[in-house]
Amino acid sequence: MPLLLILSFPAAAPAAFGDLTLGIEEIQPRHSALFPIDGPHDLSRWPDNRFGGGRGHDGQDMFADCGTPVRAAQSGRVVFAGFQGAAGNYLVVRSDASGEDQVYMHLLNTPRFAAGDRVEMGQRIASVGRTGRADGCHLHFELWTAPGWYRGGTAYDPLGKLRLWDSWS
């Protein structure tokens, strides 16, 4: 005959241990932004690939193998997604934190996001590509002040922020 063991605990037993979540806070990201390429990359030492670049270059080119993941540098909403002859496949994300636009160009594939879609910091949004007028695999990245990309904002040199984000990403 099998032995049957029945355990019974009073309903208040868990309360005897107190609130197990007491003192545990919601996990907050350590930083407000991440480097947009998730893999080996080169920020480029060539002046032509930097902001201005002698040709009205509004961003920073960062070289990586085609297919390397591109992630959202900051959380926000997609405001533009599509294809343009020079930019190739591109996405523009308006940051929740700053109201600035982050522009990602020469993406490998047609963006899977549409205007209004939400992206979270660190979320994979694309892959490094060579679409549009790109001579090789790279991500062209721009930062625009509010109110944004070709909406009255101004492009500014992202290199300082990219170097900082790269140091902790």
C-alpha cells in the first residue's frame, strides 16, 4: 500500500516571511543610450566619413560587416521608414528622452517598422548594409535636434556621443 503524505500550511505562512519584494526596485538601464552597432565596428578615421566630410555629410559612417545587427540607440517612435536613392533603406527614430531624431541609413533590408511604431533602446531594428549610394557595408548615423529630421531641426556631429556610447556598450 503506497504511503500518502499530505502537507498543510496555514494561509498566513507566506506572510510570516515578510514582503519578499521589499527593497527591490524596478530595473533601470544604467545609461540613456547605446551604441547602435551590436558587433565589431570601426568609427572610421577618414575625414570624408565624418560629419561635414567636405561634401555636406550630415552624419558619421561606421563600418561593420553587412548583416551586423543595428539596434536602437535610444527608445522612441519611428517617424520615417523607407528607401531613398542616396540613403538606401533607412529609419528615423524620435527619441523619447531628448526629442531628437536618430537616423539610420544604408540598412541591409527594407525596414520592418512603419511610422508610429515604438522601438526600445537596444532593440534590434535593422542590419548594417550597403544600399543606396554606399561604397561598402556601413551604417550612416545622424542626430538631429528637435523638431527633427527635415522638420526644422538641425543635424549635428554625433561623433562625441557615439564614442561615449561605444565606451559602455
